[in-house]
Amino acid sequence: MRVDRLEADPTLSDGGAIVDVLQKVTDALRQRCAGVTFSVFRQDTRVWVPRESLYEVLRFLQQEWGFDMLVDITCVDYLHYRGATDRFGMVYQLCNTGDNVRLTVRVMLNEPDLTIPSVTSLWEAANWLEREVFDMFGIRFECHPDLRRILLPPEFTAHPLRKDYPLQGRGERHNFTALTREGG
Amino acid sequence: MTTQQDYLWTLNFGPQHPATHTTLRLVLKLDGERVVDAVPDIGYLHSGFEKIGEHLDYNQYVTVTDRMNYVSPMANNVAWHHAVEKLLGIELTPRCKYLRVIVAELARISDHLLCVGAMGLDVGAFTFFLYGFYEREKIYDIFESLCGARFTNSYTRVGGLLHDITPVTIEQIRDFLRRLPATLSDMERLLTRNRIFMDRMQGVGVLTAHEAINRGVSGPVARASGVTRDLRKDEPYLAYNDFDFQVCCTRAGDCYARFLVRIHEIRESLKIVQQAIENLPAGPVNVGADERVGLPDKQQVYQTIEGLITHFELVMTSRGFSVPCDEVYGAVEAPNGELGFYLVGDGSNVAYRARCRPPSFINFALFPHLICGHTLSDVVAVLGSLNIIAAELDR
């Protein structure tokens, strides 16, 4: 559900203040960057950003609007999702610890060009989170200081959280080379 | 380059080492006894929990969350169903909220007791560890009488709990509340002003508030650095608005500060459990049968038409919950920090994507930053103070 104005939730005591801040942030983003859209679901405010302006928007949010904490980076593979038009959706969970405001930034990616700028230069927290997304989904982060696999071994070839990877694997466990005492 | 680094030697710490407590590996570069560089190598316990989350339904997956942070499984159960209920838009009953607060806080006490105990153990204070472990046994006993399982509880369900609390369990919790403060005082007398312990912990692994926020750290580790963030206060979920408790913070940001914060959080958690257990609201634990989310009890199934329909709808394959095709992020304050789940619903009763935001993962990314410049013997002190649980780290 795409919206223009955010509504305060009357059941929350300080909901008004948070919505005020979010309203200002979203207005500023709209002026700054063309092509951003917003939606709200269960009090989560989400911002859809075009891929080319992702780094600029995140830098703007961190430096002008006090989103000083990067809570999480993750990715969703929309391969089998009903009505989806894009393959991958990146999710950046930001938090402004001063005003206690959360914001989700989304950007969509399609094959074959799965590269986006790394935000390690803005938040140190992005380092391992981006490595995990690279490991699990094969998204490449430009200018990342150390883009290696993190949870899976380096010789692993697939990206297992993609929807075209089967739950039970592709036989990696069974075809694992075993070292024997004689064979070396 | 080789001539420059000739005097450095590399030490492989783990993956099997008593002081890592779980399975994780560090490659340390040492100059004498001083750590110059540390490269964590994780993933030894990776078991694809997020992939499994795309194949188990919202009630089944709670058994997997038990195995993430197995030191406080109840807190994970509460976190998982907090996110699920946010996605489904379910408002819990007051009694259920209070009971979830009680089990989450008992889990926090149990987690902190193990963490401070292991911190003591790693720097040579074995007695202290045993005091902590004795009290953890009592918490396991409470959980056993509450839900039948000591370790992997799986106590929560969508829209409620496995079953209600009994008067026997309430009495057990009251007993525990009466005896723990005395043990805590003993523990504090053993270690808090102990000169050897303080020398090992103070000034080691210092983290500033700015770095803590920039590196995404939350929970006791961030609060020890002076970040006053606690989701129980900042985004009051469940019934945390009803209770009087304080957020424990220090400014020092070293291992000793993290120890102090955890000890004080145990006392605050005791206050919360005390208030919750004495003001436990009456009424049902699960949401009503007409909401079609929780399995109704047998009496309702056999005697009311709504109960029968709900039971049928939830149990039959290809039926089940009706879930919106949308995405939410729900987070709670777990013992180690912010434990969040990012859920993508696709209309079926299985999540399309179940991302877990694990606090241990974020906290462990700090480790090279904290240890560089300290000695090899400080490695275990810093590791212990971060409370890394490898099953949650690797999922």
C-alpha cells in the first residue's frame, strides 16, 4: 500500500512524535531524490529507492537525519513470489537512536547486474552483514573492504538462500572429498 | 613485507578450545604476547536455519529458534512469535503478555548468570561459575514444570502459549525470587571487588558509545558503553509498559563494565518477574477461537461449532493461517541485544523468508577491533564479555 501522508497510531503514547519525524524525513527524501516511494504496514515505514541513488539516500539519512545505527541488512529472493516483478529485494533496517525512529530502505535488483554500493564507509556494522548477503544470495557490494564468504566455506559455489537452491542441497555433503591416512 | 612481519607469528585459536565455549575459530597474529591482528573464521555451526524457516510453518519454526541462542531459548521463542504476531496483526490477551514477560525475563536471568559465570571461569574464578550454575538449575526446573522441557522449551504459539501456568509453577517462581538475591550478593562479594578479577577486566576491550552505535551493537554490550538503548523501554512490546524497572548503563565500555551491567540487569529482571507474577491478570492465555490462529482447547473443539471449525481449518493441510502478503520486522530485547526477525508473508502458513537478526553475529564482528593491542590472555576475557553463542552466530 503506497501512501503520501503518514497517520499517527492513536494507541501509542509517543506515536505522534515518531510519525512527525518520519513525515519530515519522507518529505525531505521526496524533494532530494526522484523516484522514491513510501509505504506503511503495521507501523513500519518503508522507502523504495532506485538503485542508482541508494548510497546517496543512505548517506543523506545518516548524516542529515541522524539515522546513526544500521540494524540489519538482508535480502529477499522474489523468484516464486506472486505478482513480483523484480528478482531480489535488499532490505536496510535503519534506526535513529536519538529520536527512536526506525526506517526500512528497500532497493530492488535484477539479474544479471547484481552489484550495489557497499555502505561499510557509513556504518561499520555493514561489513559482516554484507558479507553474509554476498554469501547467501550472491549480491556483490562495490568497494567492500573484504568481500569473502562468511558462513560457508570458500570453495562453496552456490548461494543457498536463493529460491532456486533446494532445501536439501545439491549433494555438497555427499560429494565432499574425504582425506584418508593412505591417500593423503 | 615479509621482513617487516618476520617477528610475528600466527596462532590458531579454536575451533575446539575450552575457552571459546562453542565452536568458533580465531586466527591471531601475535607480536610476543601482544595481539596485532585477529581474523575470526565463523560458520562451523551453520545449519541453514533461515532456509529451514522457508519450509516450516509459523508454529513449527519455534522449535528451531530454541536452537539459536540455546542459553536462553525462551527469549528466542518470544522474539519469533512477536514478529509473527506483528505480521498477522494479532493482539494478545493480557495474561499471555504477562506470562511471556515472565519467561523472557527468567531467560534473561539464566543467560546473564551463564555469561558472568563463564567470564569468571575464563579468568580463573571457578567457584563463582558454580554459584551461577546452581541457580540456573532452578530456572530449568521452573521451565520444566511450566512446559515439560528443560532446555528446548518451544513454549510460545501463534496467538498464545502452549498452555497456562499452574499454581505449582507460580510457587516455584516465588521461591526462586526469594532465594536468588542472596546468591547474587554472594556472587558479587566473591568477584565484583576482587583485585585480580578487576585487574584482568578493567581497561580491556574498550568500546566507546559512538563506535557501539556505528557498529550496530545493542544489548548489555552497548549499554556498558553508555548507549541508553533498551527496546523494553524504547519500543515497549508485550506488557513492559506496566512494570517499574531501570535500564542499567555504565560509561567505561570495558569488560568489567559489561560484567557489572549484566549483574545489575539480573536484579532488574527479578523486579520485573516479581511485579508480573504478583499482578498476573486472570482470563484466557490464547486469543479466541474465532480469530482462527491458535488451536482451541479440546473442550471448545467438542462443544462449540467455532472451536470445531477453527480446529479443522488449522489442522487440515493446505489450510491454516491467513497471512497478509507483506513484510514486517519485529524485534525484542533478547539477553544479548536486539533479536529481530524479518518476515515475508506470502498468504500461506509458511514464511516466504524468515531472516533472523542475531545479536551475537553483530557483537562478534566487534572482536578484532576490541582485542588488537591487548595480550593473548585477554582474548578469553573479551570473548566471555561479549557472550558469543556460536549456534546463534552461525545459524
